[in-house]
Amino acid sequence: MTGDDTGAPARPVAIDTMGGDHAPEEIIAGAVTAVREHGVRLVLVGQAPRVRAELDRHGVTREIPIVHAEETLAMDEGALASWRKPRSSVAVACHLIKTGRASALVSAGTTAGVVATSRLRLKAQQGVLRPAIAVTLPTRPRPTVLLDSGATADVKPEALVQFAALGTAYAQVALGVERPRVGLLTIGAEPGKGNKVVRRAHELLAGGQHGIEFAGNVEGDDLLTGAVDVVVTDGFTGNVALKTMEGAARMAMAELQETLRSSTTAKMGALLQRRRLQALRDRLSSETYGGGVLLGLNGTVVIAHGASRARAITSACLLAHELAAGHIVERIRDQIAATRTSRFVLRLGEKADKEAKEAKEHRTEQEPPARPEPGP
Amino acid sequence: MTGDDTGAPARPVAIDTMGGDHAPEEIIAGAVTAVREHGVRLVLVGQAPRVRAELDRHGVTREIPIVHAEETLAMDEGALASWRKPRSSVAVACHLIKTGRASALVSAGTTAGVVATSRLRLKAQQGVLRPAIAVTLPTRPRPTVLLDSGATADVKPEALVQFAALGTAYAQVALGVERPRVGLLTIGAEPGKGNKVVRRAHELLAGGQHGIEFAGNVEGDDLLTGAVDVVVTDGFTGNVALKTMEGAARMAMAELQETLRSSTTAKMGALLQRRRLQALRDRLSSETYGGGVLLGLNGTVVIAHGASRARAITSACLLAHELAAGHIVERIRDQIAATRTSRFVLRLGEKADKEAKEAKEHRTEQEPPARPEPGP
């Protein structure tokens, strides 16, 4: 596996081996596969003796470096753990990123604990108001990125506009969509629909943001149709929508299995279909679409589902590597810089406009400098 | 069909014959069934010649009274239509309720138009901060009421507490649940989870509200498990969740049909199952669970789905009759009066408490009057 385009060798991805329902066994098994079969460079963070013992079992003790972390965020620990446990495996992994010894972090720990710890340790990127968790929904033919799915419950309109920037950069790097179409999640397709925050965000987005392809409002039933590449919402609504989706898919599958069972004629077919149905349910369940990616911090954090087994961890490692190799943090920096959202920036822009206008009125010498227009 | 328990004959339910994708034919067909087969008293509101012609076709011209309304809210008209069209069929039906000539209203017109018109004409019940739309979800074994599903996008915590009161009264009257368990929709089961509004609403509800059985926080994936009888949320989140649910169910069914089609062995079974699958999809689609009920106004408004055909309209008429006969408006009035939510009421309550405390300190004669406690 090669480094980035500067020719430097890629920094490794740090894996929190202690987070998740099946840690450390399944986490380490997944990491080993990522190294062996995909050539991803990793560093394993956690209680060194346990990690070493697992690596021994896989016969790769010397191939994968280990960084010791005394503490572990428990699966029932929330945000406060980030303060209480400064030497948790997540905190140590963040430190590796901060000091340039890792490019990204993968953890299957609790979302609340991982988000709080990485916000505290990595800090927000310059210009980013709030971080957001991007989740890739299993839509066809192309996936849809939903953000924020739970990092920031209360947002201002300007933060929603930034989420559009984060989502655009993410869809470009992770999904390879050149000009991702961004929809704003609301209730009703018309511009005037939604709550106050969304209505204002619509104005800001519809006004044109450099590099963001705004496709207008989308509704809850558009989430799974692949209507847009990126759906932007606050972390409260996004999390409710995501869990509602999972619940509805589960219910539909349960109902269906009931329907198949209840018909004698169908029983035979149902037996034959069981494997296919299982595959379908897996595709619609959160355990397979692989958790979320925390965007907007000085380092990329892939939050795998707590129930992740080895295969999901391997995917998470590949995604983290891909995002780091695609310079997601730098892409976000550039996109945020081009997005006119913060009040400060808006005020600066207005002041510049006013001055230019006055200069024009008084001197009528030349056009005021053009503000960035939407589109490339 | 008998009147209410005062022995007076029941006032008729007013039907907006002009609203809906299949108006007026299917609306009137549904109304005729409600009268003929269920003995519900109705009054049909709409363009009299067209309504009369339809009734002629059904051979019931003289049995069902008609009230003429010149105008109709178009299906693409939003909230502004309530001001532009003071003589729309919805506005005229509201007038019948206000003047005591109808007990409730059924319309399959646009939600935005029907909500705006009835808010304007019927006004909020005394003490009600904001109206809410209750939708009954197809959970098993018992249905769950979700509110608000779209009437009020921006709410204060006090309004969420009132929604708990509205939902309690509704579940009692419409579903016959004596002590409905109420959950607060948020992101995470712990009390501290959610956005600012929800966290404060949790405090108010957990503090105890007379007559409301608060069961704590619920998440998106609890909506369809029947975990609680009533789920309370703001109209923005509720609408997103409802549409997400519909979208997810549709996607799951489409995927499933694809899966069944793709297996040759299963094709035969699939043909046999088609009718069952159709029934399942219907159960999960919004067209069947019959729209919502706007609660909190001086009159009950049943908003049937825009795509409603005769059968859905008949159900809506029965529901409207049942709600009126169950004195839903009075139940809500009593429940709201018992709920300590508005700041004014809270302040009054605090003042009264303080005075009572001072009186006790100075005179130590008797206990201050007890404040209402949670529970019956």
C-alpha cells in the first residue's frame, strides 16, 4: 500500500482494540485481516498484554505495532468518560493522531464516549462550528450519506450549511462522487417548509455556496430512494430518522417472516429463501452498514457499530485508510473555507460588499470584486 | 346510533367532500357507507350540485344533508389558502362546528391547508399552547399513537408536555387504553439525552404530571415495537420519523419482492404470497393507517390521507364520530387543566406554594393545599 501523493509513507490507522461488544478478540481479528489481506498499515491501541496474546494467536506478533493504553471506555459509559479517563484507548489513539503518528482512528466503542473523547482530544478543525457523524445508507443504485446522525443535537443554520460542506467532501472521498447532490431534510418540499433553523439553512444554501450542489429540500421518505447523494440534518433528527429506519426495516422483515410462515404453501419456499432474507435483513441493519464517520475534527474517526465482528472492523479499517489517503481533513478544510456560513464571515462579506459598492458609487471606476459563485 | 351520555341526539360529523385526490366521488361513497352501514350522522360540505348528483347515484339524496361551500382548497395549496378562501369547504365545515351544528370534521385535503384553516377558524382550546396531529402506528399487539406528526414544527418544552396530555386523552378515547404509557422521543434512553427542548420536557414530565403515565425516553427504533402507547415529539421530528418509516417499509417490501423474484424456486411461492404481501405493504403504508387527528382545537379534525378511497373515508367518519361521542375535546380540556406546563401556570403554582409556605411558617395552622400528584 502506497503513501499519499507527496511520496511519504502513509501513517498508520490507529485501532481502539478495547471498544465494542466483542473486544478485543473480534476487533483484533478484523485488524489482522486488514493488514494481511489488504496491506493497510495499522497500530493497535489497548492493554498491551491482551493485545499481544491475541496477535500471538494469529501468528502476527511482530508485524503489527501495539501502543499500550491502561484504561478502556466501558460500553455503558457516556460523554463524561472522556474527562474521567484521560488514558483510555480512544484518548491514546487520538494522541497518536495529534502527534502525527497515526492518520485516523477506528473504534467500536460507544458513540457518546468516542465522540466526546475525540472532540476533547482532537478539537474541531479551524472554521468548523460543530462536528457531524456521517452514515452511509444502503440505497440503490448509489448510497446516500446522512449527516449529522447524532454528534450535535442542537445546531444553528450555519452549522447545517457546514454539514453540507462536510458531506460533500465525504461523498467525494469515500464514495467517489465528483459533484454530490445535497438535500436538506425537512417536512415538505417547498422552500418555506420546516422549522426555523432549517428554513434559514435553506436560504443560506439556496443562496449559493461555492462547491456545494444544493438540490433543495428532501423528506423522510427520500432517505432511502437515492434521490440525493448527501442528506443534511441536525444530529437529533438524523439520529431519530436512522433508528426509525432500522426499526421499520426490522418490523417489515419480522412481519414478512410471519407471513411466509403462516401460509403452508409458502413454507417450502420460505425455507429456501431463508438465506436470502437473512442477507436482506443484514443489508438493512445498522450492524452491516458499518457505523459512522465523525467529520470536522483534526483527524478522522470511524465509529464502527458496537456489535461489530471481525468483518465489520476490517471494513472500518479500510474506510479509515481510504479517508486518510484521500486527505479528507484537508478537503473539509478547503470546503469549509469556501463556504460562507459563520456570522463573522457573513459580516465580513457584507462589509466588503458595502465598501465596494460605496467605492463604485463614488468613483465608478471598476466593478467590485466578485464574490464566489455557486458551482465550479 | 345514540347521542352522548346527556341523552341529546349526537350532532353530525361534517365531511369535506371536496378535499383529496379522489374527491368528491370516493369521499361521498365512503360517507354513504358510514351512514348506511354504520348509522353515523353526517353532513356533507361542498359544491351542492356535484354532491347532490353523487348522492343521487347512490340513491340517498334525502337521507344525508348537504351544506353548500363555494370554494375548495386545491391539493397543492398550502397554509395561505386558509386566508385566501374563507368559504372553502373546510372553512364552512369549521363554521358548522363553531355554531354547534357539527361535532367534528373529516377532510382528505392537504394537511397544510386543513391544519391552517382549522387553526384559524376553530382556534386552540383554552390553555392549549399548540395543536398536534396524532397518528396511530400499526404496531402489534397494540397500536402506538405518535404526536405531533406535523402540525407544529417549533415547540417549547411546555408544548411537548401538553402533547403528552393530548396523546393521553386520545389514546383513552380512540384506543380505549385506560392509563396510556407515554414515551418522549429522543436520542438515547438516559434522561440527559436529546436536544435542549427535549431535555427540559423530560424534566417536566419526570417531575410528575397529573394523569400522565410517563414511561421515560424512547428512541426511533421503539416507534414500531409497541413499547409505549403514546410517543411525544415535535412536529418536525415526528413528520420526518413518520415519512422515514413509510420509506423504509416501502424499500424493505421492494427489496423483498426483488429477492422473491430472483429465485426460481421461490417464484411459485411468491405468486401465491402476492396477496399476503400486498396486505402487509398496505398495513405499513400511510394510505391505510388513515391519516391523522388534529388535537387541541375547539373541535376535532380528522385529516384522512390525500389518496384516501371510500373505505378509508368510512373509517375516518367512524373515528370522528367515536372521538366526538367520547368527548375528546372535553377530555383534553380536563387533562390540560391538570397539567402544569405553561410558564404562567408554573408561576402561579410557585406563587401559591410560596404563599402557602409563608402562611405555614407564620401561622403553622395547617398544611398548604397539596399540589396534584402524578398518578390517578
